[in-house]
Amino acid sequence: METVRTQALTRRFGDLVALDQLSLAVEEGEIFGLVGPDGAGKTTTMRLLTGILEPSSGEAWVDGLHAVRDAEAIKDRIGYMAQRFGLYPDLTVQENIDFYADLYEVPKAGRGERLERLLAFSNLTPFRRRLAGNLSGGMKQKLGLACALIHTPRVLFLDEPTNGVDPVSRRDFWRILYQLQQERVTIFVSTAYLDEAERCNRIGLLHQGRLMACDTVDGVKGLLQGALLEVRCESPRRAAVLLRAAKIGNVALFGDRIHVLAEDADRGRSSVEAILRVEGLACHGVDVIEPTLEDIFTSALPSGAA
Amino acid sequence: MSGLNFRRLGAVARKEFIHVLRDPRALGIAIVLPMVMLMIFGYALTMDLDRVPLAVWDQSRTPQSRELVSRFEGSRYFSVVARPGSYGEVEGDLARGRTMMAVVLPVEFGRRVASGRKVQVQILTDGSDANTTTLAISYAEAIVRNYSQELLVEKTRRITGRPPALPLDLRFRAWFNTDMESRIFIVPGLIAVIMMLITALLTSLTVAREWETGTMEQLISTPIRGSELILGKLAPYFAVGMVDMLLSVLAGRFLFDVPIRGSLLLLFAVSAIYLVGALSLGILISAKAKSQLLASQFAFVATFLPAFLLSGFMFDIANMPKALQVVTYLIPARYFVAFLRGLYLKGTGLAELWPECLLMVAFGALMLLSAIRSFKKRLA
């Protein structure tokens, strides 16, 4: 069953098209990642799906409800964590959670138990009397998650939830998301971190408001036509310029290595070696490697964008 | 408005109470500011004329001239601070602001009075403050006329052997403010103006703050309704506003000695209605402005200035140009000023003041509904 579905969903802000004809579907119990650089339209998508922003055109359904016509009914069934920390810094951890529990009319009976579980689950139990403003970045995000989960939503929308969070807290955070997935909660998460996108069941690549690809992580990587070569050589910066000028394929610089997307592995390797030899640059090796999402981005997106 | 959920309303009210109580600075301002304003305006805005600094140049130095001077000295409205000996000195004192008025008695004053002939008394004033000067002149005129009349009576008695019967006998009595102290008139109106300002300022920040800090985005993704959010937000500020009102009434009664002749119950009931309107206006401004700075500035301009200038508190509405008079009907403070003055000074109740009360109810309801409607669960 599809929990989230969009049909040519579009949102314009004046002349700017923030989201252009987005069509996608997310299955129940899936962790779906919306991946893209800043300004790709991730937050706009989140706001359209949570019913707090109206689309310019197109339609969207969440848990079978229409995002515009049934916007208020949707709000009972979803949990949303905005990109900016949306909790009250002068309220304690417990007061923040209680506030959202009341807004969602979580029954008093059984609420204590649920609260304890959420606190334990997010390691916030020792901090329940601490003011939210005095929490660390990672703890704030976990508190935001706890508030979004207090009413046991069917769908969870998380807008860049681990932005600016330390690696340990990020791992904790994902552990919680996997546990939720066990409970058949559908999770729609946006991220600019490609390593994080690899944790999702399926991802959608968003760039300048357009969906470039939508598949499993492996499926998206499979979209890369040809062989990916990793070149290690002398003066990589200069070499990259030369290779790009030779137009043998998409060239991207990753630190001191150059990734070249060639049509064919062997022919690509020989052309690379030939070009470097002519220019007198020592070549330390050319290997065929598995593409990462970053490669997808740098090859799929217009040069200079990623 | 349909389906007001009291649990959500209660949750918002509880959260707002916590915001208020955990911000002692803001709470302090909310309580202290009205008191400070009451003190400043209550003492500074008195329109009574007291002890006008007076210069007396008695060129005559006779029992007759000293008699007139002593009447100025004995009056509570004047205080003789200078005894100049020339017009140069008189002018210098007036110019420096050392005196506001000078009485000049000519050399022949004593002689002419004694012989029953007409004599001129010259009064020079600093006319820059027209209102005060007019008042001071009328006091001075009264003193001179009184003396003049006594001289006339004395003269007639000497000639006819009995005092003349004056044709008209004026008996003057001021009702409601027997001693005609402007303080008693000013304080009730001042309370109305202060309440309007402080309450709109209090709430003008609440909605804008949520937009600024980003909590609003989280809030509108929940099932909360406008009515629940707005009423919940009003609750703590209503409590603060009523405390302010109580303190103002107590200060008026015990600090300024302003008697309350009307019903206390009615006073607080109508104040509560006025408060709801003013608080809702603040929320309305806040929801529209979406920025705390803009909201507080706008609240100040939208409430204080009209309440101060157009409510009839400072300037009599009847003396305003017709067009401006029409505008005053839109200023809720106008009705509250009229209501408080009536209740404080004349002890009038609903029987006389119902139109004002009705209009304040209308204002409160309109503002509250607009505030609720202004809350949109949509971004941009």
C-alpha cells in the first residue's frame, strides 16, 4: 500500500520553481530518503506533504488523505520534524513532550508508559527536567523526534534531522528510525548527506526542484552508464582539467583522486593513461570502482552543481 | 471555531504561563511598567495651577498697596518669588522663566485708592504657555476684582452709612470633583490609556516570537486550531493584565487618593472585557507582523498614540475638528476613559454607561474573532 503519493506536485515562489512536477510513491513501512543539495526543494516537499504549504499545482496524498482538502485530518496521522529546532527552549524536555502529547490528544492512560519508552529510546531519561534550550544539538534532535512520535504517527516526516549532529548521535538517531520501521511506521526523511541516504530503503534524487532519479540505492547507482574509473596521479588538479578538456567522459575531483566515468573500462583506462603520458604526469594507477551516491550526483547533475 | 478542544487550549495556556513565569524580566516589566507610567503621568500631568512664581513691584509702598500684595501672597495659586525695582528686572525675570507673572503697582496707587479715585494695576505675563497663562490671569483678576469690590463697598458705606446690596450673588459649587483637583480627573483616564498600551504590548510578541524562532512551523503541523491557540495564549496575559489593573486601581485609591464612587465589581468586569479586546489586538498585530520588533513598534503606535491623544484623556473630544471626532469613535480607549471617569467620579453604573460598555463588548468580540481568524495554518 502506498502511504505517500505525489502527482506532478509543483510549488512556485514568484518566478522561482522550488518544486517542479514531483511524482513519486512511498510504500507503507518504508524509509524513503529525499536526497539533494541545499536549495533542491527538499524542505518545500516536506511542507507540501505535511499540509502546511499549498502547492501551486499537482496533488499529493498522505495515508490516503489529500494534502490540501484533508490537510487537517492528515495532521492527526503524521509526525513532522522541521529543519529548524521547533521546540520551546524555556520548557523542559518533559514539558515539551507533554505539550505535544496534549495537542495530539494522547490519552492520559498509557501516556506515562509511552513517554518513558520514548525517553529511554532516545537516551533522554536523565535529562527530562533539563530545559530544552540547554540540550546539545544531538539531544535536541532526539527530543524533536520524541515529540513527533508521542502520538504514534503512521507517517513520519523528518527534514534534515541529523544536520549538524555529531556522528555518534547520528548513529543513535538512525537506530531509532530502524526500530520505528519495525513498527510499520513510514519514514520520509530528507538529507544532504549521501552516506545517510545509503541507509534508506529507497531514495529520490532531487536537484533544482526536479526529481532526477527514484529507486533503491543500488538501483540509483545502476543508473550510472559505463564504468567508473578512479585515477591516482601526479598534480590531480591539473590532470582533471586536462582530462575534462579531452572529453573522454564525466570527470570529477575527489580530494587527490579523479573519478572518470567512461563508456568502457579498458578503452577509458588507455585514453586516460595516454593523455597523462603526453603531458608528462606520472600515473600511479587507474582502477575500476563501485560508484557511490556522490558519483551519481556529480555525473547526473550539470557540472559545477555538486 | 467549531469544536474547541479544551485539552489543547489548556496545553497552550500552560505553556504560555510557563513562558511568562520563566522570563522574570518580561514579567517584571509587565508589572512595573504600568506603575511607573502611572507615577510619571499621574504626577506630571496635573493641570492644576499651583504657586505661580510671581514678581511684585510695589512702587507705592503704602498700606493700600501692601494690602493688595498681601492678598497675592496669601493665595495658594501664587508665590511671590521676586521683588524687582525696575522694568528691566521685571522683564529679565520673565525672560529667564524665574517668574511667570509680574504685578506692578504705580507710585500713586496708595494715594489714589485712599482718595477713592480710579487707579491702574499692571499685570505682565509670560504668554508662551497660553493655557497656564490664561488660568493664572483669571486667578489674578479675581484677586484684583475682589479687592476692588471691597473698596467700593467700603466707599458706599462711608457715604450712605450702610453697605450696598449687590444685585447678583454668585454661589459656585463643583460637583463630582468638589475641590476641582485635576488628579482625580486624570487618574481614571490614565488607567485606561496604560492598560491599552501595556496589554497590547504584552501579546504583540507572542505569535511573532513563534514565527521568528521556528516553533510555529512545528505547531501548525499539529491538529491545533486557531481558537485554541489564541485563547490559550490570551490566558496568562489576561491574568497579568488583571493584576496590572488591580495594582493601578490600588495605586489610584491609596497613592493618588482618588475615590471610587461606583461599583468595584462593575469596574473589574468591564476592565476584563476591555482587556480581552486590547490583548486580542496585540495578538492580531503579532500574527500579521510575524516579527517581534515590528510587532512591538506597531503595537505602540496603534494603541498608545490614539489612546493618549484621541480618547478624550488629554484633549476634550468636543473641541476637536469634526473629522477627528469621527475617528475617536473607533478608539476603544475612548469608551473606557469615559466609563472609568463616570464610574470613578460620578459613581454612575450600567444605567448611564451601557452604551460605552456595549461598544467595548463589541470591540472585544471583534478583536478576538479577528485574532482567531488571523491565525493561518499555512506558511507563506
